[in-house]
Amino acid sequence: MMAIRELKVCLLGDTGVGKSSIVCRFVQDHFDHNISPTIGASFMTKTVPCGNELHKFLIWDTAGQERFHSLAPMYYRGSAAAVIVYDITKQDSFHTLKKWVKELKEHGPENIVMAIAGNKCDLSDIREVPLKDAKEYAEFIGAIVVETSAKNAINIEELFQGISYKGLLARRPQLVALSLTMLCCCSLTNPSEVESRFLLHHLFSVCKIC
Amino acid sequence: MCSSEEASLLRLEEVFSAALAHINSLVLQPLLLTEPSDAWTRECLQLLQQLHQSSQRLWKVTEESRHSLRERLHHPDSVGLESLLLLHGAERVLQVHIEYIESYTNCMVARAFQGAAKQRSAHWRDQRKVLQQFLWAMGSVSLEGAVGPVLVQSLRQPLTHHVQQYVFLLLSLGDTIRENHPTRKLVVHAATLFGNLQSFMSQALDEAMATEALWPTLSSRLRDELCNPADRRLLQDSRDIPVTVSPLRADRVLLFRDSLVLLQGHHVHTFDLKLVWVDPGQDRDTLHVLTPEEEFSFCAKNPQGQVAWQRKVTQAVRQALCGKKDFPVMGADPEPPEPPACRCEAYTFQVEGRLCQATYEGEWCWGRPHGKGTLKWPDGRSHVGNFSQGLEHGFGICLVPQAAEDKFDCYKCHWREGSMCGYGICEYGTGDVYKGYFQEGLRHGFGVFESARTASQPCKYTGHWELGQRSGYGIGEDRDRGEHYIGMWQADQRHGLGVLVTQAGVCYQSCFQADKMVALSVPLCLFLLLLELLRPALSASPNPSPFPGSSVRPPRAQAGPCPPQFHLCPHRQLGLGAFPVESRWRGVYGPFWDFVQAGCPGDQQEALLGFHVQSSKELRKSQEYLCCERTPPEDSTDSIADLLEQLPQHREPGALQQYLKKALSNSLHPLGKLLRTLMLTFQATYSGVGANKHLQGLAQEEVKQHARELWAAYRGLLQVALQRRGQALEEDEDAETRDLQVHRLVLPLLLPSFYPELFTLYLLLHEREDSLYSQGITCLSLFPDTRLLEFLDVQKHLWPLKDLTLTTNQRDSLVRDKCFLSAIECLQKMITTVDPREKLEVLERTYREIEATVSRVLGQEHKLPMDDLLPLLIYVVSRARIQHLGAEIHLIRDMMDPTHTGGLYDFLLTALESCYEHIRKEDMQLHRVPSRWTAW
């Protein structure tokens, strides 16, 4: 019996960027024997193995409408991680994302793991936000970044795996430095082409070592 | 056929009857003619009158017997032998004889004949000859000498002779009847009875003679002191069988039928035999005698002497307790029956000390009050209750009169070895009342003191006591000033950290020393006042919105997160660190744990739980009548042994919940009693003036601690119960299971008891927010359903109005309180329960109702993302119009099972909270709504 660790994950982002689609995809792709109760697409759970423990994601959706922004602190308080979603076809949504990051830095829980998800990467033809911008920004704030497609199930699993491992590392401070240097190495040697899979693989090996 | 014995019996009766008539006319009548000249003769006359009466009765019975015999002789065939009075009424005949003997010996001891005869000595001198002839006729040797002895003899002789003949004739009559005949048994029985009477008579006469002989050997003063009552007989004299007494000193020991007398010079020490216990000592020569106040031993010269004395005293005590002489007379039985060790008597203590002049009436054992009894002092003080070894022990009511008025201090308490110990209720003559625990006669542990309403400074104290003084954590209420002090006490004064709440609602925490405030750490009242004043100004200033991009709408007040200290100040909680919750009410739990650690002894149950009285009226009555109708713990179904027997039978979750529910609602159950006491403390702290929003934190953590403690208490009882059954003890549970049980099981059961006060505190704490929220609700309720849905940006395809074809006007006017009705009604049920878990379940059902409605509208299952759910939820919440939702939400969150954190219930509660916040904050925006939607 592996220990179960509960991770509260909060979804932030504008309306229509596909927050709930990402979660639905993540939760539904996996066949779960014991279906835990959900609140529509607003509250879902999924348990995934990570290293030598199980991580149970408690995923809290938030209302993306601008008028409800002020209510967000209630939702993200006590979160282990926040997934901030933007639409790669909408520059505005990336703008909002930056505000969320700023707010989380100021008022969010300490050591919150931030993950940036650029959704709708299947529509890269009408892309408005270059991947490079997102990566630079993520690197600047120390967040995980992936481009996902809820529609085609691209990088959804990876997004949450990344959160898992980063969450794991965050709890073991001595490893944080190591992983950060590794990340830096990766980004230096391969500045533009760091694949998220590759990065995660590295992180995973770090976990194995410890 | 009649036997010759029967004829002789008839003759005997005829002769005796004649003799009695003769004695009556010759002796008794003349004696009764005596004029009473002094006290002694008056007394003699009285005794003689009694003798006369019993002689009359004796004569009557003899006549009856004679009559029955004659009948039998005349009609021997029709009248059976058993019809003889001597046979079927032998007991009655015997009784009359005994009575005669008693009154005769009374006269003899008092020398009544001599006394009466003295007055008319001339008459008696003339009669002497007649008397002597009479005696001679009765078969006695003639007596020469004084009149007295002749009289004595003449009254006794016929009787002894008569009884002797009875026995003789009855025995020979018995021999004439063949064996197995039923009348033979009767005859033998009668013969035995009269045989016993013979020995009884001779013993009575011996005793009387000894007593009569004793008086001249005593000084007249002693004689006067000892000769009353008239039926006092000497049973043993230390002159006959010498004994020495120690440690008391005595020249002479006299054992009378009713008392034991030690003579030392002119000093007389009399002990009532009813309160004398004889303990044959280890030493064969000594005999220990216990009396209520003295304890001494008799030392005989030899073992025989000791045995004789022991026998005599034991017999005398037994007969004194029976109130009559033995019949038949005890022979030289080797094992005479012992008198009972426990007796019920009254006694007034004489020796200087606590009990001097006090009268005890009740049960005794070995010279000490033991059992139930009443002790009354001459000053009016009295104690009714249980005693042990001479001291108050167990439940008792003590009344102490107040000097000035006709009022009493009434102590209804448990006592241990003479002092109050355990639970008690004291009602003082002044009207003050103390209810709580005592130790060694002083208030100690937890207790509530309430002064009379009429007192000059009405006050109430609920808390800890030490050696009669307020000490430790306690709540003091000053009714005059309306002040409420919550904090530490020492030596009856406020000392240490404390929180003071005034009637105006100002509340501050400070350090007290000797009843005086030494340092006002933060003059919070002023600080708060300042904040209240500044608040509107602060909120009016345009806050820089964290979302400049959203400039479509005017910047809303308080949109961004407020600076934390500003947010916290009105909610500042006092006393949180000052009074650690674990030790706050340890005086309440202390007696319980002592009880559990002692293995729950049944006799201490009442001292712990307090006695159960049906109503306060009865308690008052008990004071008036000095009795208390308690439900004795051993009789009720709730005796601790039964409770412990039942306890391990309910351990399955469902049964356990039922059991705990029952136990907590039963004030006779230790857990129920604990809860009652805790409710008392909670009410004392947080109701009235104590209902202050700054105390919410204190109250909240206290309730949770109570749940933990009660769970621990249950576990404690369970362990004792298992131990009693000889079963394996339960392992210590880990912290996680304990928390789970406490929150899932105990807290919901407990919460209803504390809910009113607790909820009031939450109400006060969230008053401002709640008023804004209800303003918001009022504004929103003006909207028709469609307008509201539109206003809340609910997507049109989710509107549950698909099946209605209405014009826009109709929609606006008609569709009011129609949409999502099931969800709204469901949410309204939230206030019908106090259990946080049930409230959360209501919330979940509400969500399911919304989901069901949406699915119906869309015709397919639809998973609502938060973008759609939140507006719908706001709609439902605003329509449900639950009052004080803020208080509700915070109460649920505080009392929620911590394992739910981050989970489904947490999410739902957060969603509800965000709706609440939105409605509250929307208020500002709503002011411009009418213009907005009229312009539509």
C-alpha cells in the first residue's frame, strides 16, 4: 500500500481557454475503478502514481469571468499547485495569465507550484502567443510550461506529472537546488528545444535518486 | 369420660379463685385505702393499684377456666378436652400470670407493701392473725414477724402454689391421654408453658429480692437516683463476682435490667444497655465494653468471673433491646444468642467536643453512629444523612441556622470522614448558592457560586476553586456593572491574564494583579473604535484594481485583497494563547478521571455525578423537611455497574453513535453529566455580556476540545468496562483515528448543546458582512428570475425556461421564484440542522438538484464547469435567502472534519462562501442596477 498524498490543484484562466476541458481530458482518459464523486467539471479528483507514492489530485476549477476574479483567493488558498491556462490563439488570455501569476506571487500560498498550460496547441495555425514567449516567461517565474491540447490529448498527462514531481521536489528542499541546476543546464545546452518530456524524464530520474 | 385430674383441676381453680377473692378483700382493698401522704406512698399506691388490676385480671381468667372445666365435667361427651381454657388459651392464662408477677415484684422492690401498711399499722396488727390463718390454709408455714413480710408472702404464696399444682395436674392429665391423640400435644404444651412460668417466676422473685436487698446497701442519694424506673432489677453486682474497671474507675459495678452503672464514691455513671456493646477481649480475664462515649474493660479475677459477667451483660443487652424479659428463661446455654451489633437508638452526647450536647438518632454499630441517622445540636445545627464510624460519610444534608434571622445555610453534600468531599449544593441563608465540588469541607475543584439577586453586589462565579478560594481559570460576572471577566484567579482575586468584557461590548485582554488591571496590553477598545471610524473612509478610497484590463466596469470597492491587518482587526480574537484550551476546564474533567482511575467504584458515583433530584422544587422541600428524596443510584437503571456492563456492547459505529447520543442526553450518565457541566461553563462564559464577537475563537476551540475530551472520557470508561469483564484492553488509537472519531462522531452529537451560544458568537462576528449580504439579497430579490439569470451572466441555454413560451413582458412579470426551485428549497434546509456534516450534505444535494435541472433543460447529461456553475449557484443562494449565511459558513468551516480539507465538501463550502462574498460585494454594484436594467 503506497501512501496517498493529496494535492490540491487550482485551475485559473480566462473563460473559454479550456480549463475544464483539460481536467475532463485528464480525469476521463484514465479508467478509475472507484469513481470518486465530482461536482460536474468543477471539482474532480484523480489518483496517479508518482515515485513511491500515490498522488491524488483534487482539482478545483474557478470561474473565469472577470467579475469573479476577486473570489479566486478563496479557491487557491491552501493549494499545492496552480494550473494557469491560456489560449495560444488569444493574446488577451496570456495577458490575464500574467496577472494571475503576479497575484499568486503576492497573495498565493507559499511554495505554490505554478504550471502554465498553453491550451489549444492543435490550432497553432492561428497562434497569437509564441511558445518562446511563454517559455521565457515561465523560466522567469520558475514555472512549468507546456502547450497542451485538450481536444487531441496532447501533453495533458505530462502537465500533471510535472506538477507531481515538482510538488515532490518542493517538499524536499535539498533537491530543489539540484533540479533547478539541472533545469538550467538543460535550458543552456538546448535553449529552444527543451522538450517537456525530456525535462520530465530528468526530473523523474532525480526523484529516483532520492 | 372425664379423668380425675380434670376434677382436681376444677377444684384447684375453685380454691384459687376463692383465694384471690380473699386476698382482694383481705389485703389489697385495705391497702388501697391508704391515704397518700408523701411522694413515696403515692408511688406505692400507684404500684398497688396496678397490682390490684392485674390481680383482677388473674381472677377473671381463673373464673373463665373454672367455668370451662365445669362445663366439661357436666357434659363430658359433648364438650371436648380441648375446650378447656387452660389448654386452648394457655398463652393468655400465662400472660396474665406474668403480668401479675411483674406488678407484684414492682411492689416488692419498691417495698410498697411496707410503705402502705405503715400508715394503718393498727389495722394490720389486728388482721395479722387472719392473714396467717389464710396462709396456713394455703399450705405455707406460718410466719412470725412484721406485717410486711406477711403481706408479701400472702400475695405470692397462693400463686406459686397454684402454678405448681397446674404443672403437676397437667402432666398427669397428659399421661392419661393415649399417645398421638391431638389433645395430648395441647396438654404437654400447656404443661411446658406453666413449667417455664415456674422458673420465670422464681427468677423474677430472685431478681426482685436481690434488688430489694440492694437498696439498703446504697446511700439514700444513690438509691433515689437509681430506684427509678420501678421495674429496674439488679442482675449482677460486682460485690458478688468482683471485677475491676479500667480505664474508668469504679468501686462497684451494678448491672441492671436496663442499664450498666459504675459507682465511684458518690459519682454514678449510668450507661443505657441499648447502647452498650460487649466485645470479649483477647485476654480471657477481661471484657471490653463499648458505649457511645466511653470505652472500658472489665477485668475479672478469674475466667469464670469473666464468663459470668459477659454472659449477664450480653443477655441484659439483648433483653433491653427486645424490651422484655426472656421467656422461657435462658438456662445455662453454652452459646447464648448475641445482641445485634447494629441498632437504632437516640443518644445525646455529653463529652466536650464537636458533638457535645448533640443528639444523634439513628443507626449505630459498635458504639458509633453508623448508617442513616440524624444529628442535632442544641444551637439548631443538624445533619441528616449517612454516617460511618461516628462521622458523616456519604450523602448528607446539613442545616446551619443563621444567627440573626430565621434562615439556614443548607449544605446538601457528599461527606467523607466528617467533612464535605465531592459534589454538593449549598444554599446559604443569605440567598447565595454554591454548586460544585468540595474537598475537606472547602470548595475545591470546579464550582459555581451565585450570590443572591438581592445582594448588594450580585455576582456569579463559574470556575475553579482551591481550598475555598477562587483560584485558577474562572468566569466572574458582575451583574451590577454588567462586567464579565474571563481569566485567571488567585486567592479570590483576579490575578493573571484575563479578558474583560463590559456591557457596552468593549472587550480587552489584560494582565491583572490582586484584582487590579496592571497593564492594558492593547487598549483594543480604542483601537477598534478608531478602526470602525476609519473603515468607511478607507473603503471609499479607490483601490487600485489588480486587473486594470477590466476597465469596462468601474473599479469596485474592496475588489482586491485587503491588506491583512485591516482585514483581521474587527475579527480579532482574544484570549486564544492566554488560556490553553487543554487545561481550561480541567476541574470539570478532574473528578471524572479520578473516578475512572479508581475503577469506577459504585459508591463514589453519586459524589461524582451529584445526586439526582427530580426538580428544584423538591430540593427546596428537602431543606424544609430535612430529607431528600433522591433517586438512589443503586436502584435506578443507571448504576455505574450497569452502565459499564452496557458500554462495550455498543461499539459498532451505528450502535456507538446511538449509545453516545443516549448517554449524552442522560444527566445520570457520567458522560451526560460531564456535558451538562460543560454546557453550564459554556453558557456562563459566552452568554449575556459574554456574547462578544472577540470571544468567538475562544469558544470555538473550546467546543472542539470538549469533543476531544468527551471522546477520551468515553475511551476511559470503555477501558474500565473491558477490564471489569476481563477482556483485553483496547489499544491506544493513533491521532488520526481519534481526530476522525472526534469530528465524525462526537462533535455532531455535542454541537447542539453548545449551538445557541456558539452561533450567536458567529453571528456577532460576521454581523457586518451579513448585513451587507442581506442588503444584496434584498436587492436581488427585486429581480424577476430571467433578469437575475441574465444579470448573473448565466448562459441562456442553461435557463430552465425552455418549455415556457412567454413574451418578454410575461417573463419579467410572471416568472418569479420559479427557476431552480428544487435546488433553492433544498438549500434552505441547511438551517434545519446544526451538524456541519449534514449541512454539507444539504449543500451537495443542492448541487445535484442544479445539475439535474440543467440536464433536464439540455436534454443530456452536462458536466458543469465552474464558469457555468458559479452564476447558477449565486442565483440559487440569492433566492434561498438564508439569513446570516456568513455565520453559518464560518461555523461549518470551523467545525468541519479536517480530513475534508481540499476535498469535495471543502470545495462546495468554498463555492458557497464565494457566492456569499459575491452577493455581499455586489451590493455596491447593485445600487446602480435599477438604472441599468430600466435602460435595457
